[in-house]
Amino acid sequence: MLANPNDLEGAYALAPRDPGAWVRALNLPMTINGADASSAATSSVIDPCREEAIATYPEAGLEHLEAAVAAAAAAFPGWAARPWADRRAAVEHFADLMEAARMDFAVILACESGRPLRWCLREMLGAVSYARILAAIELPARDLSVAGLRAQIKRKALGVVGAIAPWNAPVILAVAKIANALMVGDTLVLRPSPFTPLSALYLGQIGRAAFPPGVFNVITGDAGVGAAMTTHPKVAKISFTGSTATGKTIAAAAAATLKKLTLELGGNDPAIVLPDADIDAVALAVLNTALANCGHFCAAIKRLYVHEAIYDEVCQAVVGLAESVVMGDGFDQAVTMGPLQNRPQFDRVWDLFDDAVGQGGRVLTGGRRVDGPGLFIPPTLVDGLAHDVRLVKEEQFGPVLPILRFSDEDEVIALANDTTYGLAGSIWTRDIDRGVALADRLEAGTAWVNQHGAFTAALPMPFAKESGIGIDYAEYGLAEHTRPMLINARL
């Protein structure tokens, strides 16, 4: 174990001299039934800062999926029968173990994601917080008695949950799935993205000290393993975070066995800036959600609508922050932005940018190809685009942001809602009542006022339109991992 830092910046002094060698030495196996699970097949993890293999990991086959599901199914009755307090203690212990190993996780994340070490450590602190918040929630039975009947509705565990985690925030989103399922008595098989498997494998390692064998299993695998999970007859629920296209495929495949689903999918989230907005706050939100983390955030600002009265000032403020970003290796303390995580996403973002410029877009900053290795795209702002240009209509999931001018509130709300997505959106104004009224008109699961991307496990995350199915976090997310049961007795 590496020593733990006291603060985000202190992490750099504690990082190993050769992070890649340190990660390779871990030689992380899969976890099935509380024990190591190996495979004759291996795959490589690519360092996006250099586009070179940084480590290998065991590549799961269908036999590993079968073993993991069997272990989870066997462990389910005993785990579900445990008192709620016992499961809470186990999840809290898991949070303690993550906190103790947060520096290890941060190094692993920085290696496989390319993000600055401070961002990776921040994700780990968030994951610990999410686990603790969800562990504190209970779902008590509700009395529904009426005259002559004693009725009670309870929440019962489902069984085995198949969790498929994404590459953009591989630990915190996996931990939310783990805590949701295990707190209510389900058992779980986690399959991470093939782009970021190492952090999930490490979760499996430390989870062995918190949970009985079979309760929490981690396997790897390609899309074929994920597809087999969605049709497996012993998997009662799929919890997936990823693209809308993949979510639709999962929903179709899961329909054959009527599995329960929580699908957190894509977004094309608008931020609407009114004339009286705090311009510095807007610019900082754009930097933190849409640019500095390479746009790798499901609810990032992906369309910035700015009132014409302050359009130039907002553009100037955002450009200034964008041009202050330092790109490079995530283990360099001066670096504030890493590369895009993988080559397919890198190519897609450039394709959207090239199309936007070809459609008359004006580049305010960025937009240049970077010499040398690595999947780097500088923070890029484009204005002068029509609403039907792909960069405006599609989810870019990268640090290329369209800025659009508006003058009429009704028109901009209509444009913001003119999308198949409905994950989130925000309104920026010093008039809170006005902001709340406009936020209520957004067709989104979450609408913020004077903030963006402000998620916490203590508040629910609903989905709208093609941005998902179900609801995550808080008691709502736990309830999604249960089935209701009514007990009705005649007196």
C-alpha cells in the first residue's frame, strides 16, 4: 500500500516514481466467489497519454461469467437474510478499505484514464462518500392498512445484479452500483469497461475483506460477455452506465427475461445563461464540467446558450479559462487536463469538430491537432453554429463545446428541449425564482440553477427521454434494486 495523502496536491509527492511499473506489479486477477480467478487470455490497458500498453489484465470468457453468476446466486439467500444493520456494516467497512487505499486507486486511475492525479484522488474521495451515504439509507416497510385489512408493503431483494460500469468515472459509478445492490440484499457481478478494468479489479481485491464470498464478484470481458450477462436467466437486474445506443441494445436483450433495468445513458445537456448571470461562475462551470475533464462526464455542459446582452463577455471569460489549461501527463503536478481516454472517442470528437468548422463554425480557441503521442485535444470553443449541426445535436463527450447566442427565453427553452436526450440542464441567473421557473420547463431528469453537475448520492438522479430508464441514488436508487411485495391480511 502507498501512503495516503492529506490533500489533493500532496498526492503527487507520494506517487510512485514509475507508476506504470507499480501498476504492472499488482498483476490484478478477477474476483469470483471471494478468490482469484485467472484466464489464459489477456488484454492490454492502453495509457492514453502515450497510446502504449501500460499493463495487461485477464480477459474473461463466458465460463468466467457463468462461474461469477453461480457464485452470486449461491450467496444471495444468505446475504439477503442478513439484518440490514449487518449489510450496512459491511458496506461501511468497504468504504473504510477504499479510503485507506485511496492513493493506490488514484494511481491506478491516473494510469488507465490519463487524468490528472488530483482528479483521480477526488473521484476516490467521492466514491467513499457515495458508499457511506448509501449505506446510511433504509427502506422500511410501509403500513397501508385500511378498515378490516392489515396491509404492509415491503421491499424485497431481487437476486443477482449484473453491473456494467463505464470508462469515464470507473470507480465512483461502480461503487454506486455496488452499494445500491448490496445494501438491499442483492449480490453482484461487476463488469468494467475494457478501457478501464484495473480499478475495478482492485475493487474486487479489497471487497474480499468486506463481503462474504460470492456477494461481490468482478470479471472483465468484451462486449460478448456483457451481452451474455444481459440475457443470463439467473441475473435479475442490469445496472448499466454508458451510451444510449448500447443502452437500447441492453434493453432489447433484457426484455426476453423481463429483467429490471437501471440505464444511465447519454446526454446533450444545455446550460442557459441569462443576462443577469454571474459570468465568472458560468465560466468556471464550463471549465470544470465540459473542458478540463475532457468532457468525460455524462451530465457535462454540452451546449452553452448565452443571452446576446452578455454573449461577448461570457465568451471572453470562458476562452480565458480554457487557455489557462495545461495539458499533459497526469502525474505532472502542473498539468490540469489529460488526454481523452480512448482512440474511438478521440476520433469521434475530431470528426464532430471538423464537421462543425465545415458548417461555418468559428473557432474561438483550441481546435488544433497536438504534435506528439497521446490522445490530446485542447479545450475548444466553437460559435456561429446552426442548431442542426452535429456538434449541437449530438453528444460529443469531449472538450469541444458549441456556444450559441439567444435573445428570447421561450425560443431558447424550445431549442434546449429539441433533443432526444433528457439527462440534465441548467439555468444561470441572479433571480432564483426566475431560474427555478425556467428550470421547471426543461425536459430533463435534473435541472440545476446556478450550478451544473452537482450530483450527490443523497439526492436522486432521474432520467428523461433517451437518457435512461429508472432512477439512481438516494432511497430511490436502492428501491430500484428491489421488488415491492404487499402482505395483506384480513382481520
